[in-house]
Amino acid sequence: MTNRFVIAIVLAAGVCAQPLRSLKTVTVPDTPGLDAYVRDKNALIALGKAFFWDMQAGSDGGTACASCHFHAGADHRGQNQIADPNNPFPVNMQMAVSQFPLRQLADPTNRASPVLRDTSMRVGSAGLFRRVFSGIAPGHAAEAGEESLDHPEFMVGELQVRRVTTRNSPSVINAAFYVRNFWDGRAQPIFNGFTPSGSAADAPGVLALRDGQLVREAVRLDNASLASQATGPVLDHLEMSYAGRTWPQLGKKMLSLRALALQRVAPDDGVLGRMARAGERGLQFSYAELVRGAFQPAYWDSSELVDGEFTQAESNFSLFWGLALQAYQSTLISNDSPFDRFQEGDAGALTAQEQEGMRLFQNQGRCTTCHGGAEFSAAVYSNNNGRGNNRAFQRTGVRDAAEDLGSGNGSFKSIGLRNVELTGPYFHNGGQATLEQVIDFYARGGDFANNAIRSFNMNSTQKAALAAFLRALTDERVRHERAPFDHPELCVPSGHPELRPGLLIAAQIPQFPRSSMEYWLGLAAVGAAGHAAPLQTFEELLQGIGADGARVNAMNEACTAPLP
């Protein structure tokens, strides 16, 4: 099927102005004015990859950006991933197949059929224990903090568990194409150098060395939503930070550390391999050295102390963090799926079933209304520049809008569908475990009143074809973690052991007596060639498929990194 024929089908159906096409036809938008801050873009990418995967960035010295985005850019943990801000829920729950979908109907094809099970719980991502920041010790990853009594839902008796976010972690792969990031779009395209909001009022500006003097200068970079997004979680007191930590304090810690000091880096890592230490953990360089290599001296070269405590580089750390993470994540583009090859003229790249699924996706399912174009999203630059597009953010009917307003009135971003078979569970609440459940959800017109979704009729053969097409959007480099999707070693917390159901075990940490013991799971470093085995899907995780080594990230390997 040629591109011309695909376009004809779409236009005839009248469902989308953005026909499906290969992602190789789209480039990541440039950020005008970046050269004023950056001296070496390759060095910036390397710094961003180190930042993204480094567990030292978290206040506990064990939580990285990647802790919630390590599996096809999303989260793949199965225990203590549940939160519910509205109702009581089982703390530290191990998820199971029988719990999905979270809202179960007697007839999955009929939204009006009897409700057999319903819950306002969300599948989120485990973050930190609730603690208040009290200081750092340069050269040490773990920060000083004091326990803060948590909300009851994250305590069992007198012991705390890690708190969990109230939204499912979306994949960072291809996120560079979004005009706004986060489910609710609060990470703005204008980067102010400090916060996700983009507002100049929320940012003090950066310190620039001009004629031997430090002066404050405003930052305003467009097409930089990923930089805006990066400034959110790292200081969030649930996700990565003890409450009260500031950018200069984070900068003082990180700039004193060897990059990735706790983690092994594969010698053939596509970005970091040349900097790896043979047979040892970490890179050859400190973060101070990496920053100096990536950024213009005007933003780090002064030795003058600001407020009598912080160097210029420490004070400007938010700028370094945001732009470096954006640079790295902008390399995570999955544009070599069977679908892409089919669009480029390889008639054998899609099976007959997958081609039928593509036809159903565009016509009967009307999926391209919100998931069209090369990115399979209406929230991207190439789709009406992503601004003013009334399909970029939609009410999905996943839950009643009152439970989570999203970007307003229960609307959430129309996220891309590439690699979707690997990024379950699905939707902002993680309420569906399989692609088949997602298809049933849309076929019945959602679960709650919603004018944005219209039901459609498909038989079981057609639904299977649609699911097969969605799986044909997976890039094999992502499936096997080949470059640019390779990564350093990572350890992630995944639940808490119990003596019996509901009875946790104290971690025996003198400074944190209320903390419960944890399971820490390990992911080995992988280089550019990737793994022979594929990534595990969420459905396989729930079923235990691949725990014998047939799947990668089966969440059964112990952490071997020297955690603080």
C-alpha cells in the first residue's frame, strides 16, 4: 500500500487531516538560541544521558529519572505502584492479571452493562519516602533528611512505604515531538531555565559572566518542552527530592560527584562507552567536568560565591539539567518499526493482518482523529504546530472528570502509540493491562460519559487485526534496547517485603526509623548492540512470562550496585 493510497483512504473517511506516515519524514524541532548556552552538543547529549540514568540525583541517592522510565521509556514495576487520592487502597500491593481492567463490565463491549468491579485507584510510579531535606555532604549521593509523618495511605502501622504518583508514567521515547509535556501539558514549550511553567515570573534567571561581573539574565528558549519537563520531577517531594531541596543545593551535590559513580556503564554504550571506567563503576569524569565540556564558560567560569554559599555553576544547575536532559531525550526517536518500513515502500514489512488492522485504525476505529501523523498523536509540532489543535488534549472517558481534571475538564494529552505493546499499563490511570482491553474500551465509547469518543463495532477477527497493527508500531531497537535505547546499570525499588499480609519489616536505618525494608531490583548495563532477548510486556509481567531469562526486565534480578 503506497502513501498515496493511505492518504486517499484517510481523506475519504474524513477522520484526520494528518495521514499516517513514516517517522523518518519528521525531524525533532530545533531550539533557537541554544548555541548561546551550549558549546558542544555531543557533550550535552552525553551529560543528559548520565543525568537521566544516575541514581545519585535523587535525595535518597538511589532514584533517577530512569527509575520511572527505564522500560521502553516507561515504568515496568509490579509492586507498590498503586495510589488513590480519593479512597483507601491496598498499600504495597502486588499487581495481578485478575485486577485488570480496573473498571470491569459484564459486557466489555457495552458501557451500559452491569459494573462488576470499579475503583478510583491509579497505577503510578513509586517515588520517595516522605522526608524533609536538611542538607548535603559534597561527595556523597545520599542527602540528610528528616522523616515527615505521611498521609495514612502510605503508612502501614508505624512504618512508611515509598509514595506513589497518581498518574501512570508515559514513555519518554519520541517525547521530543510534543509541544507540551506531562499528561496535562503543564510543561510548556518555553523554557525559562528553572520551572516547567515557562513563565518568566517563576524564574530568577541565570547568572552570566559578563566583563568579569556576574549578572542575572532571563532565559526564554522556545521548542523546549522537554527542558521544561525535566525541571519538575527532580525537585518534586514525591518523585525524586526530599521536601525543600533547591536547585543550588542539588547543583552543589551533583557537581561534586563522579558521574554515574554507583553504576556500571557498558564499554560499548552508544554515548557513554568511551567515558566508561574499565572494570569499575561510573564514568571517568565528574559532573563538574562534563558541564564544563558541554556549556559555554560564561555560565560556569566564575569562582565568586553567590549568597556566600554557591558557585555560579551550582546556581545555574537548573539550566544545565534541563537542556542536557532535553538533548539526550531528543535522541530517543523510534522511527524504524515495521510500519515505518512499510510506509517507505517495503510491501512485505506488514502482514496481511497488520495491513487490515491499519485500515481499521484509520477508518472504522477513527483512531487517527487523535492519533494521526507520523507520531500517532495530535499533540505534536507537525500536527497544526500542536497549538490550537482541539484534538491534542481530549476527555478520554477513562474516569469521571472530577477524579482528575488533567489539563481541564478531565482532558489529557493524546499521546503517541509507538512501542505501545511495551509500555503498559495504559491511560493516565494505568487502568487497562492489555491492548485488547484498550480496544474494547474504545469500541464501547469509553467508560464514562464523553463526547470525544464514539463507539464502533468490530468482530473478534477485526479486533485481533487492530491489535496486530498496534504491535507493528514497535521499533526492534526499543524491544531489544539497542542504541540509542541502550543504558547504564540501574537499580529500582519495587515494593516492600512483608512478614505476613499487612505487616511490614523495619529497614533498621537509624536516621529513618519509620522506613520499611525494600526490594531493590537490578537492570544490567547494556551497550549499543542491545540484548538478544526482547523486553517483557506488562501482560507478561503479570503472568510471570519471561522470568526464566526469555525476557529482559522481568523484574526478578537483585540489585548489585552499592546503594548509599
